Amino acid sequence: MRDWMKRLLAGAMLTGGLAASAQAGTTLDAVRRNGVVSCGVSTGLAGMSQPDANGVWRGFDADICRAVATAVFGDAGKVRFVATTAATRFTALQSGEVDMLSRTTALTVARDSQMGLTITVPHFFTGQGILVHKRLNITSAAQLDGATFCATLASEIERNLADWARQKNIRITTVPFDTPPNVLAAFQAGRCDAISNDMINLSGNRMASPNPQDLVLLPELVFKEPHGVLVRNGDPEWAALTRWAVFALIQAEEMGLTSANVEQVRATTQDPKIRRFLGLTENVGTGWGLPASWAYEVVRQVGNYGEVFERGPGKVLGMERGPNRLWTEGGMLMSWLWQ
């Protein structure tokens, strides 16, 4: 190849690289122009994302959206909630209809590598569990040998159940139905001993049943299922900002900061780590153009992770924190370092 051709190609590659760099941060710029964070949530799942009687979205996933809005605007109210189904959620994000996705969506390698999407942070650790009738007097999945399960025919849930039973050397019989509502109806009618689904849905099924005390959610998980925030590929700045908005909730709980006490702590604390986190000694959001107080505002307006969990799946669904406890308490929640 002649020298002039090499120089031409090098120049084209450099120009392309600069153009790519110029695109970085476009989501954050668009969010600021629009004046809201457009956040994809579920169509309505109690404790996670569901509009109340006044049309205000409540729940864990909705509050994750508010944390990001607070980081960007200093105002938790600057969110546009977009209801998405399992079929439309990824298209809504890929097309730009929403800026982020915060709903009950399992984090998988296919979704992270094949759909033009980026998983920024796992924020809710759950999995496929088992709900049984209390009359069976069962407190552990190990006691389910010979049990019958109502399940959706040829579903991922049914396959996971079969794999789990083989691994545990447990004999189970599956009674198939065509849709999840029919599975639930058959279980409530006593046509099977148990049903299996993700723990969020099972908790909702139990709380919505005529007699919740007659149903028992077993502690074991058949299959793990972490959930988290997803954004579009190609914008690492926006991905990082959404990640750290979630970390702010986790770090606040670790530091003992709540929506009720953070203002007083900010005025009196001499702890250098807390002062840095609250923006009193340096601006940890300089790279995103955020004010030094952005993490403080997240805690003041949204709360810490424990508050978000408790008023969502904790209160509404009666869910235990389980793996969604801080790492200092034997859970899986850990923020990266604020320095």
C-alpha cells in the first residue's frame, strides 16, 4: 500500500474515532433537554412498579427511576414512567422511547451481548421459588419428593423445575396448563401441591389470595434471577451515572443515612467518608456535570436502599430482604468506592 493511502486511511480512522467520541454522553444531553428521565417500568406489579389510586407510580423499580432523576435534576419528580410489557420492554429501550429500563427483567448474557443493550448494575437479587399449601406441613423444598406442580406447559419455569428435581434427586409430577393465570387458578383450587415462579410474583400471588396465611413461600430458590438497570449500548457516561445512582442508595444504607436523618447528619458529621459522599469536601460527580450534593439529594428525596425495599416489596409483598441485604449483613449488596 502506498504511503499516501496509509495516511488517508489513518486520517479516516482518526476522524471516525473523534466522531464516535463526540457521540458519548448523548443520552444524558437528551435527558437534560427533555427535562425528564423516561423510564421503562412494568405495566403494573405491586411492590415493584404500579400506579396508585392517584396515578402515582409506586414500588422498588419506580424508586430506582426516581434516584436517577434526582441525580440528574436534583428532583425526584422529573420522571416519565412508560409502562412496558415483556414483549415491548427491549424495543422501547432500543428505539429510544425510554432512556433506561428498571423493571423485573432477568440479567442474562444474551441480553448483555446480543441486543445492543448494556446492563449497568444488578440491584435486586431474586430467583425462581416455590409456593405450597400450608396444609401439606412443608417448610423446605427437600420435603417435596412426590409432590405435584401446576406449571405453564413448555415454559422456562417448567424446565427449571425439572432440572432442579433431577439435581436434588426429587420426584415431582408436573400438571401442565396453557397460561399462568390458569396455573394459579388450578393451584388455588387445590389441583396441585405447589407452583413455581420468580419470588416477586409468588409473593404477590400469596398476598392476593383470599387466605394468604394458608400458603407458604419456601426459602429455597430453584434458580437464581438477578434484576437490574439496562440502557442502550454506546453511551458509557449514561451507563455509569445510572449505576452510581443505585450505588448511592446502597452506600447510604451502609453509612446509616436515611431520608429522615441525612439533613441533620450533613450539618454535623465530621466523618470524612460521609462528608465526601454528601459532597461537603469534593464533587464526586464532576465527570457527569452534577452538583456536589447529588448523592445527598438522592438520599434526602428517595431514601436509602433499605427504605426503598421496605416500602416496596417488603411492605406490599411481605418479602424478606434475603440476598438483598448489605454485604456487611451477609447479603450481596455492595457499592463501589466513593473516592
